[in-house]
Amino acid sequence: MQSDYTPPDTPTIAPSRYAAAERASPRPDERAGPGQAALIGYALLVCAVLLAGAVMFVLPRMVPSVQMPPAEVASSAPTAPDAAEAPAPDPDADPLLTPAEQASARLDAQNALAAVLRVSEALRARAAHEWAAQAYAAAQTQIADGETAYREQRFPAALRAYAAATRQLQDIEKNIPDIVAGLVDEGERALLSTNSIAAQQAFERALALAPDDARARQGLARAQSLDRVIALIAEAKGHEKVGDTARARSAYREALTLDSAATEAAQALERIDRARTEKEYARAMSAGYRALEAKQFETAKQRFEEANRLRPESGEASNALKQTALRATAARIELALTAAANHERAERWNEAAGQYRAALALDRNLDVANSGLARASTRTAMDMELEKTLAQADQLGEETLYRQAQTLLDSARAVADAGPRLKRQIATLSTAVTRARTPVTVVLTSDGMTVVSVPRIGEFAPFAQQQLTLLAGRYTAVGKRDGYRDVRVEFAVDPASPPPPITVRCTEPVQF
């Protein structure tokens, strides 16, 4: 049975070139009506349509589509009376499709067209029709060829045309980075030649292709401010020419604010700053040397440090700092040694030792300070011992103290160039030692009933009067009597002024 089924939204399939081949070169006896061969061909065509409908509805996509090569299709048709006269098959022609394959190919062509149009419109929005006019036009031609094939229901041909157009458009898209780089280079060359309009146009074209390109954005900003930058640089040069470096520097700085890549402004600022630095450096060095000569070492240090900050690469300021430190140390050493000498002359030996120690803290290998410290330390110890012994002069009658005092006195007399203080100490101690060995007669009186004793001297029976010969010193007489409270009488013996009679007696009865 013959079927007239047509897939939904699918145009009627136009007869293919293969059907035309079947009717080529008819014989004269066939023109009057269909012969046996024609009936067989019609029957085969009906069977093919029925088979296609079964495949569409019963076995969709379960069995791979079988496309008969042109030779087999031709062999299945009735043999023409003269096969040698049939036209040769076109090798580029699409194979005969089943209705299902035709519908699928149509959908694929629609999707391919939508995709290629998206790419085409995106490139047109980026002005590809201007900077890639030839290639873009060729892609449009391919799209038009595809649309023609689609209208003629030659969907595989349409697909091929759309694919070719897509490849052409993708090739254009791949060239965008190189085109953008070229436009940016063109803009930068225009900047160098101070052509702000040409530069701005080049960067704007680059940004139309690549809106996020950093070089193009920066270049456009520079191009937009180029004329103002040029004017500021010219103004700065005028100020610099008349010696107004402050206003020149301000104008150059403003130019750099507008265009950080303005090389001329940057170089001019560096030149002005370098000249100002040199001037400030020279002023700081001069002030430092003046302070150094005046022995104002702290001020000199501050000025040389300032110069070193201005020009750290210069060795002059660093050497001046070292020189300042050495001279400051030498001055402190000299000051300490001078003070030590003054203390020595005044025989303030402890203070002199302190100044020698201060000098050695600055230079421990200083010979004069080492020898001075040894001398001052020895004299400090002697001075302290002399003062201590003189304070105990009334006890020199004791043998141990007497011998120590005698030894100390000999050491003091051995010092060369004794000063007034030491001479006075020697004289005083010598007198004290002599007096300690000079006997003095001391008279003790009592009541004849009290037992009197003097420690280190002896105990005496009750007496009315007793004479003792004593050396200088302090003594204590103790009196005892039964039934009376003991008494103690202290007295000093000094050869220079003998004491009056000393009375020792117990007069206070003890109450029981």
C-alpha cells in the first residue's frame, strides 16, 4: 500500500538526483504507457516508503542507518535500454536520506545556524566587519550558502556550510589578541609622538575588541590626559629655566599624577631632586665639620648622619662619622685624664681612681690610665688607713695597734713627692705614735678601804694614794668594797696634758 506520510514541520522531500537517474533515456516503446519494468520500479518505490515508515515508528535509532552507495541504488532501478548513456553520479552529492534522517539533519542544521549566528553577531559587535572585512565577508557567504541549502532541504550541505562559516569566524576570533596587541602598539607609538587623537583612537579600537585589556585601558587614560601633561611639562620647564624649582617641581609632579609613565616629567623630577639633595648634603657636611672643629661632637654627629641619609652611597659622610666618634672618644679620655690629674694634685685619690677607670672604659689599653689607676688605688688605700689609724690614736698604747701604726707610718714616709695632706697625716701619726710611747705619771687617791684595779695594769690593796706610770691612752679604774656598790672611773692619759689626781672609792652602801 502506498503511504503519503510527511514528518511534522518537515517540507516535502524534493526528488533527488538519483530518482532522475532512474528515468533517464526512456525507450520509445515506454512512452505509450508504463511497461513491465516501470511497474516493477513503482512497486519497489512503494516498498521503500513502507519500510521507511516502519523504521521511523518501530525501530528508531536501534538499527544504524544504511545508506546505499550510488552504484547500488542505480543497480536496484530498472536497467535503462542504454546504460552507457546515463549521467555519471556526482561524488559531492548528499546520499538519499530516510525521513527520520532528514528530520534529524534538519534539526542539526537549525542548531548549527543558531550557533554560527551567535558567533557572527558577537564578532560584528566587536567591529570584525571592519578590521577583518574580507574574512568576515567570506564567513557570511558561507552562512548564506547554508541558508540556501536549508531552504532546498539539503540539510547536510547546510551543515557543512555552517561548519565552514564557524571555522572562519573562529579563525577571526583567534586573531583578536594579535590585533589588540597591534592596536596597543600603534597607540603607544602615537603617545611617543604626542599625537593624542591617534593614540586615543587606537586604544579605543583595542578596547572594543578586548574591554579588559590592561595596557589598552592604561594607554587610553594616558591619551586622554596627554595634552594636559604636555602643557604641564612645558610650564615646568619655564619655571625651571628662571630658577623657580619649587613651582617647576610642582608642575612636574602634577604631570606625573596624570600620567605615571610620563618619562620626561619623571626624569626632570629626578634631576631637580638630585640637585636639591646635593645642596642639602653639602650644607649638612659643612655644618658637621664646623661643629667638629668646635668640639661640638653631638651636633657634628647629627649633621653627618643627616648627610649620610641624603647620600648613603657616599663614603664621605660615613668617614666623617667615624672621625667624629674617634675625636669625641679622645676628648672624653682627655677630659677624664685631666680630671684625674687635678684630683691627684689635691690628693683626692679615690676620685682620681674613678676618672682613670672612666678613661679605661673608653680605651682599656691606655697606659697612662692603667698606671694612674694603680697609683691612685694604692694612695686611696693608704689614705683610708691613715685616717682610720689617726681616729684610733688614743688606742695606740696597745701593742698590736702600735706596731700597725708604726708600719703604716714607715710606708707613708717612703712615698715620694708627698703632698700636703699626706705630710700632715704623717706628722699627726708620728706625734700620736711618740705620745703613745711616752710614760705619764698618774696619781690615784682612795679611802684606804676600797680595792682599786686598773685593767692591763694590775690590782692594788686599799690605799690613800697611789702613783702609776702609764702610756698614753684611755684607762678605767675599778673600785670594790664589801657592802658597797662598785665604782668605775674612766680617764685618759696624754703626755701633753697629764690628768689631775683620780679618786676611786666606794661610798654607796648596798641595801639588803
